[in-house]
Amino acid sequence: MSASSRPEAAFVLLLMQATFWLLAGISALPFVLGGEVFMLALASISIALASVTTIAAVFVVRRSRWARRTILILESLCVLGSLLLLVLPLGANRGPVSLLVNLVLPLAVIALLAKRSGITGASAG
């Protein structure tokens, strides 16, 4: 029985997503120096999210069930948030890069990590 390489592909996508969140957190820090103090909380949350995603991605490659569940929940929340931003008129960026990073990337991770019933008779993990 050959092992699937889906967790490794998801690992690469999760590292890309963590990098985007880390850069978003770092890019919010200059606004703190300009007097926007609440941006420190947003930067901290983005950097913490990037850290948690990176740690969970490592455990996804090791085929940990809790990491897979955590990532599926996180990516589902990302998709719901992105769809909410698309529907509400908040002035969110709706360009192709935004759609790829905020919608397509999480959907790809969900597709890679979702269990497919019927592929094998018994699931090993």
C-alpha cells in the first residue's frame, strides 16, 4: 500500500499561507509607530497565526490527526471569512491575488486534507 503525498503538498501550501500571514503581521508594525496602536494587536494575531500554522503544518506531514483537524477547522474559517468579505461592502480587495490567497489557497488545503470515502476499503489514519 503506497502512502499518499497529499500531506506534503498541503505542507507546502500551509507554509505559503503562514508566510503571507507573517508578512501581513510585519507590515502592520510600522502603523503602530504612526500612532495606530490597535494595529499592534492585529500584527500580534497575524504573527501568532503564522506560528500556529507552521507548527501544525509540520505535524500534518507527520500525519497527526489533531493537526489535520486543526488545519481543516482553520481553513474552513478562512474560507468563511473570505466569503463574508466578498459579500459585505467593506472595501476589501477583490482582485485576483486576494482571491487566490484568501479563497483558493484554503480550499486547496481543504481538498488535500479532506478524507475521501471510497478510495480505500479501510482508512489507515
